[in-house]
Amino acid sequence: MINYDVIVIGAGPAGATAAAILAESDINALLIEKEKLPRPKICGGAVSKRALSLLAAADILLPELKTFKKCRSMQLGTFDFESIEDLATIKFENEAAYLTDRAEFDYALVQNAITKGAELKQNLMVTNIKKENSQFIIYGADFSAKSKYLLCADGVNGTSAILLGFRDKWNDDEVGLCIESSITDYEPPPSPLNFYFGGVKWGYAWFFDKGDHASIGTGTVLKEASNLRRLFNYFVMRSRYTNTRSTENLKLNAWRIPATGGISGNIATGNALLLGDAAGLVDPFLGEGIPYAIQSGKIAADCVIKNNVGDYRKKIEEEITGDLKYARILVKIVKLDPKRFIKLLANDSTIARDYVKIVLGDSTYRQFLKNTFKKLIF
Ligand SMILES: Cc1cc2nc3c(=O)[nH]c(=O)nc-3n(C[C@H](O)[C@H](O)[C@H](O)COP(=O)(O)OP(=O)(O)OC[C@H]3O[C@@H](n4cnc5c(N)ncnc54)[C@H](O)[C@@H]3O)c2cc1C
């Protein structure tokens, strides 16, 4: 059985970032992915400037991607079963985000890890994990390997967190369900990024124009998702940008997304660490998970390199979940009156600018609430 220093399960942004940083430090790392790469990933595909800055800080430079559309503004509005309204356009001074195809984006990150010396096994699903003395033994079809460290980056549906006893299955209020489709018959909206709040208690609907197609979808926490399909149909048929008057012929994708800004249980036991979606690291306000996947990949790799994985949980709290708690507060405030929140952003350029700073990676939810709390509440 081959022995590695580190095995990373899952080749999404979290796993690929960790594998690249480890390999660059000459650590013998195996990256295991159950799909054949490049693999599709159900996602809006919005990559914030914050995510790109985190990659740059980890010395990861993306090649030129075929799918990478600059976004210089975003439009915010409200939606429910009665109406869909575009209420505010927020212009960015520079590109605050890009729209990409996750198959291409994620594969570029994996190729970067391979170039730096990580070994990849694709088309191999990890089905069991055992601990023997101080080693982890990973099993897949006709395959087993050992390692001292185990980084679990197998996403929201991954099973390693359950196999290792970190958590049980997600509760219905800890995870969101999204319905998404790709459409080609539409009128390009003035802004590529369009977010609509209000129709769901947690989450929103989106219309992301990627140039040759648009990603359209909506999501909410599982326990409130009974109307989601109807709401999605309504949103698709009534959006002023779609020409589709029926959703019958659309190929629908459904996928889950962590909803609480970090799981409540442990994310590190001994030398096993949970990364990215597996640890619930998604912004509960915007549903953005790519930057936190990258950031947790870097923190995990750095902890392994410095031989201090005992600090992983603390660092994730300091750098990620400590601030996502404030994003949860923002979710609650916006839920009270989504229209009022969007109108505030439309009419008060300092609030809008403060919010965009978070997407840029130049500010935090804590700072945003500190600056705007009174205006948001009164
Ligand atoms: C509909 C939707 C839209 C979204 N839109 C955005 C957006 O626009 N911007 C944004 O920032 N975030 C978005 N997100 C969130 C984002 O997709 C995730 O947060 C991000 O992909 C997390 O990265 P990850 O590396 O942790 O996991 P993933 O990207 O999910 O990667 C996990 C990998 O592990 C593999 N795997 C799973 N089980 C095993 C196994 N047993 N053995 C081997 N491999 C395994 C999977 O095949 C997968 O490749 C969206 C999510 C959804 C559901």
C-alpha cells in the first residue's frame, strides 16, 4: 500500500488549493477525485475578486480561461410569487467579480496542483476510511493508500465528515437546496450579476449572464424548500430577461449548499481536517463558497507544513467563521424587509460601496454591520 504524507479527498477549489500548496513545499500529497476531470459543478460560477486575491496570495496563478467574464456592476431587486422588481444597480470601480464555468475554473486549479508536484487519482471514489495507529487508510474500488494527514474537501455531499464522525447528515435548517438551469434564449440584462431577495426566507434568486448562456436559479434552506420548484418556474417565466414562457424543456439541476456559515461541530480531529463545503464554509448571505474553499485549503496546507494542525480550527474561526457570524445577522436583517434593504443600497452609495468592499476582500461583514447597522435597522 502506498504511503503518502497527506491524502486530500475531493478536487474542488478547497482540495486543489491545499494539494498545490503542499506539493510546492515538497510534501508528498495525493489528491483523489471521484469524477473524471474536468467535471461539471452545479454553480452560478461567480468568482469574486476576494477569491482571486486569495489564490494570488497562495501563489496560484490561473491561466487564461475561455470562460471568464468581467463583472463591473450588479443589479439587486426583489422577487416573490407576485412580482419581480429590479431596484438598484451598483457599479464597481473595477471588476469585483468574474463569471466562469466551474468545470474549466476547477480544472485549472487541479492542473496547477499537478504542475507543482501533487499526484492526482481521478475517477476514484473514496468509500471508506479507517484509522490504524496514527495513520489513515483510504479505500476505493481496487485501491487503498495510507497517510499521516487527511484533508477532507469532498464538498457538501461528501461522506468523509460522516465516516470520521465529525457530523451526522445535514439537518434541514443547516443546508440549502438550489434549483438552477442554463438558458440561451434571453435578453442580456444591463448587469451580468442579478440578485433578487424576498421570495425565500433564506437565499435569493439569481440571473447571471455569462455571454453565451445565463445561469438562472433560486435556493433556500431545505426545511423551507417545499415551494422552491414553483418559485423557480415563476422566476424563469416572469423574469424580464428570459424569453422562456415554460420551464418544461429546461434541464434542471439541483444541488445543496451549506447555509449556516460553518458547521457547529468540530472540523479537526487529530490529523483529519474538514475543508470548504465539507466544513460548511459558505457565506450565508450571498451563498459564496469558492473564496472560503480556497482560504480553508490554504490554512489547512499551512497547518500541515508547520506541523500544527491543532491550530486549524482556531485559524478557521479567526479568518472565516468569526466573520460569517455577522453575515448571518445580515441575513436576519434583510429578511425583515428585503425591499427596504435593496432600496437603501440603491439610495445610499456609502452602504453600497461598503458592501462591495466585502466582495473585493477589502472589508468584513463585521465592519459592514458596524458602519451601517443604524441605517439598516432604523
Ligand atoms: C447552485 C449553486 C450555486 C453556487 N454559486 C456560487 C457562486 O456563484 N460563487 C461561489 O463562490 N460559490 C457558489 N456556490 C458554492 C460553491 O459551489 C461551493 O462553495 C464550492 O464549490 C466549495 O468548494 P469545495 O472545494 O469545498 O467543494 P466542491 O467544489 O463541491 O468539490 C468537492 C469535490 O469532491 C469530490 N468528491 C465528493 N465525494 C468524493 C469521494 N467520496 N471521493 C472522491 N472525491 C469526492 C466531488 O466530486 C467534488 O469534485 C454555489 C453552490 C450552488 C449549489
